[in-house]
Amino acid sequence: MKITIEQLLQNTDKYKAGTQIELSGTIYTARDQAHKRLVSLLNNGEKLPVRLKDSCIYYCGPCPNSPDKIIGSCGPTTASRMDVYTPAMLSNGVKIIIGKGKRSKEVVDSIKDNKAIYLIATGGVGALIAQKVKSFKLIAFEDLGPEAIYELVVKDFPLIVAIDCFGNTLFR
């Protein structure tokens, strides 16, 4: 089912665990170190380099691109590594998270409490997923290299709803 980020945001309750989607729109990459910095900024009441409200965060550290490609390989990273930061990110407006693998009970509860949604991307096919990226630019934390925050515009990005906004999960 082809959908845009806006359609997903407006109807998170329509997409149940197990639903396959092809997502189009703007997503932001952020891994461990970027999450740590964002949560630190939140805790200190400082300005964020990216708007979290109604955003989509992809747990990914893109590889450098070659001259003939928009982006290098950009497969998902293990989501549980972000579990310590995820409740804060969700309570500050993030509504869509993308990664791979199961999540902690605290994250599942936070997804439910915040009416968010967790999508999984297939691991091991980062070069194929990269073909769905239409633009790629650095947003923040350049010193983190691949773990910096990047903005990706994607078209028909293949995903599966792993945890829906009701807390139903594929991982039980």
C-alpha cells in the first residue's frame, strides 16, 4: 500500500501491526549519538536542529555516496540501541520511527501512549533501499559522520508496521 508520511500521520490508527506499506516523504536519520545529543538538548531546554513534532526518524547511518548515486547504502540499524532515548523523542513529538528488530516494553508503552508507530525496514538490503532515496542532505551534527542527522526524501520506501499505535506488535 503506497502512502505518504502525511497520510500515515493523519491515520496512524488505520495501520495495524503486519501492514506492509511503501512510504513517501521526508524522513530524518538519527542513530545512537544523535539521539544522545538530541535528548541532552531537550533536557537542557536548548533549541533543536530539527523539528520533532510529527517527524519520522529512521535509525540509519548512511554510507557515503558514489558519484553516480544520491546516497550510499542506507539500511536500518538495530532499534533497541535507541530504546533509552525513544520515550523522550516520542513525548516530544516524533510520531514515526523506523529501524529493525524488537523494542522494549517501555518503548511499546510509549508508542501506545503517544499514538506513534514503529516501522521496520529489511536489514541487509541497504543498497536496494538506497534506490528509494530521491534526495539526501546533512541537517546537524556533521562531526558524527554517518551518525549525523540527515534529511532523506524517499519514494515508495518498503516498510512493515511492527508496532501499531495500539501497542500491538509483531514481536510477541
